[in-house]
Amino acid sequence: MSRMSALPFVVLAAVALAGCQPKPSIIGKWRLDEGAQVNSTTVKGAVMEITADTMTTSMTATRNGQRFATKMSGKYKMTESSFEFTMTEMLLNGQPMDLNRPEFAAFRSTQSQTSALNLDGNDKLTMTSAAGTTQWTRIK
């Protein structure tokens, strides 16, 4: 095959590969942008890790002047534009939380929630739910 007759094949292959760019993925570690408010709670130092089938979020938060650390783990489902999270475990200061207790009522809404997603490039993620809008930056 001469160089000239191979040229159309090379051009077609390049065009096909250019159309196969990977879509940005939410899988990875994300840090919540500072000063976020979720359910009237100021959240700091939140890190969310999303794997192929699970999500874990660890954070410290302050509510009514009281500081606490939480860790939520669960499963998620994704569609084109939404992210549905179902919590399977929540720890408060290292201890399992009983979300049926009145003092934890504010956390009940986080047991199962759906968020609209907006992935800006590959490094900025915005999630909007009934609890509010949060912006996350990918940890590299």
C-alpha cells in the first residue's frame, strides 16, 4: 500500500478517535468549596469519595455553635443529569447515628436524596438538591 492510498485510512481513523473522547467522570475524590451551607449548617473540610458504585463523605460541621464530625456512606445511581444517593451508614463523632432520635431530625433528609449534577470540565462539580447547592473541586 502506498503512502497516498493509506492517507484516507489514517484520516478516517483520526476522525473516529477524536469522536471517542472520554466523558468527564465524577469518580474520584472531591473537596467541598469553603463556607458551604447545607441544611442551615456551615460545613468545612468535607471530602467526598465516589467509586464505581459507592460514595463516602467525611466532614466537620458546625450547627447552633456545636462542632461535630460526620461520615456518610452509601450507594448511588446516576442518570444523565441527576445523582440519587441512599445512605447505608452515618457516623457522628465516630458513633453510629440513630436518625429516628429527635435531635438528628435535620439529618433525615440526607438518608435518600436526589441531586441535579453539573460537571464543569473535569474538575468542578455542582450538586443541587432540596438541602441546597454545593460546589466541589476534584482532589488531584
